[in-house]
Amino acid sequence: MQLPQPFLVLAPMDDVTDSVFRQVVASTAPPDLYFTEFVNVDGLQSPGREKLLPKLQFTAQETPIIAQLWGKHPENYYKTTLELKEMGFAGVDINMGCPDKTVVKNGCCSALINNREAAGEIIRAVQKAAGEDFPVSVKTRIGFSEIDLSWPEFLLSLKLNMLTIHGRTTKEMSKVPVHWDVINQIRELRDQLSPTTLLVGNGDVLTRQEAMEKAEEYKLDGIMIGRGIFEDPYVFAQQSPWPDMTNQQKMELFQRHIELFAQTWQNNERKVHTLNKFCKVYINGFDGAKELRERFMAASTVEELRDTLLAVMAVAPLGHLD
Ligand SMILES: Cc1cc2nc3c(=O)[nH]c(=O)nc-3n(C[C@H](O)[C@H](O)[C@H](O)COP(=O)(O)O)c2cc1C
């Protein structure tokens, strides 16, 4: 996998960055690297597997792409990593950052920050299956209740290929500003302990320019952008056209998104609620946008959503909305 320096990554976001939305982003302004949503290895290695496989679906446009895993049992990470290698992924990432209460209660994701033994077992199982040529990465936070540099130090001792740091603790959720100073300290640790591990900073970056500035200031290899894509689907562009686009053009992009969703998930693999909430991205910033969004949110099928959009676009050529 060849990446520029610095490189930009589209963050994994569950129920958001599926293959369809990644294709939309690939068509507007592609990042240098994609992640899947997090996928549970214990589910993948159970009879319920079929239901989870759509999360691992991707097209050639969304590459290079890393599959993100979470779960409990090292042997399921091992088996899944062997499968990912066959599926054409560029690498595997282990989620050690999700703060969701149910997940944490079950000892998974960011709960592993406080359970180094289990974290080490999982990483070693993935590394064993990955072998020499399949990159292994971890995405995590800067501590559980408190900022805790012994955690990245531990991770760096395991010689990961990449480490992504969301600069908040689990307890902080998304409620406080990102601690970029701590990300910088972790980069210094990386320089000392594991210089070949690529370090990616994440949290609250809203523009490409900001990403480039952060990478330079903190000497990071890459920057990951998540929610910034909701503010601007062209966030990875050198020069985003989004602020100058008409409401009609934005709705046309929504229309493309809906069509692609309908084509891709023909067997109802994804629920319509994962699609209609995107109306916030595309229908925004003009009088009546809120009321219009309410109509989209009420749609209970993709067809209904598509019809609503077509009706809106036909009735009001949206000139008056611009
Ligand atoms: C709706 C949503 C779903 C998310 N799902 C995941 C996920 O599946 N895996 C993961 O590692 N992080 C997930 N995250 C966290 C993001 O990847 C990212 O770390 C976080 O949003 C901070 O970055 P940002 O400020 O650029 O959005 C999710 C975030 C959001 C908002």
C-alpha cells in the first residue's frame, strides 16, 4: 500500500461509511485510505455471519481499504484476519476506542485500554494471521478515565504497522476539545519506540487545510476525518466546491447516493434509516430545510425516499432555495 505523506483517511463510522457512502465520497473527493465500519469477529465466526458480511463489501473505487474488527475472542480475530487477506483488503484494524457502554461492559473496544493482557492476545492473534505482508493497525483513544501514556507505549511495543489516535479518553466521549498535545507526545513516543509505525491523528478536523496543518505541526503521518464529511462531502478536495454549490446540485448528489443505495442493497441488507439521516448533509442551510428534512426522515422505504426527493426537485426547481 503506497500512501502519500501526509495521508488522509476517511474514518470508520458505523451505519454511515458503508460501501455506498464510500463510493459517494470516492466520486466527490477521495481520501487516500478508507476504513470499513467496525465488524464483530465473534458474529462473523457464528451462524449469524451472513448478516454482517455486507459491512465487509467494497468496490475497487473504495481502495485502498482497511477492515476494522472488534470483538472478544482472539481465535475469531485470527480466523477473520485470514479471510480478510483473501478478500483484497489492504490491512486490518482493531477497534480499541469505541466508548459505547454495552460494548465496554462486554470487555471489548475501549475496555481493552484497561485490560492489556486481553489487548495483547488479540493483537498477537491478528499479527499471527496477518504474517509479514498484511498491515495490522489499532485505532484507540488516549486513555480510559484519565490520559494514560502507558497505553500507547504498550501498543507501540507491539510493533504495529499503524496506530490511529482519537485524542480523547473514553470517559470524555466527544465532549471536550481533542488533546492534540497528547497526540504529539504519542508521536514522540512513536519516534523513540517504534519509528516504523505510522501515526494517524484524529478528532474534530473539519477541512483538508486543517488536516495538513495538524500533520505538519505534530509531525504526523496521517490525519483521519470523520464527522467533517457531514459538513462537506468534498472535505478531501484540494479546493472544495461544496460552499458554492447550489441546493439543486446538493440534492442531485443526494439523488445519486439514493440510487446507488437502491442498486447496492437490493435485498434490504441496509435499513432505510441509515440512508435518510443523510438528508442532513445534503439539505441544509436554507429556509424550509428543516421541514423538508422531516419529510425525508419520515420515509420508510428507499422508494419512498427517492419519490420524495424527485417530487421536491420537480415542484420547486429550487431556484428559490438558492
Ligand atoms: C456515527 C459514528 C459512528 C462511528 N463508528 C465508528 C466505528 O465503527 N469505528 C471506529 O473506530 N470509530 C467510529 N466512530 C468514531 C470516528 O471514527 C472518529 O474517531 C470520531 O468521530 C472522531 O473523529 P471526528 O471528530 O473527525 O468525527 C464513529 C463516529 C460516529 C460519529
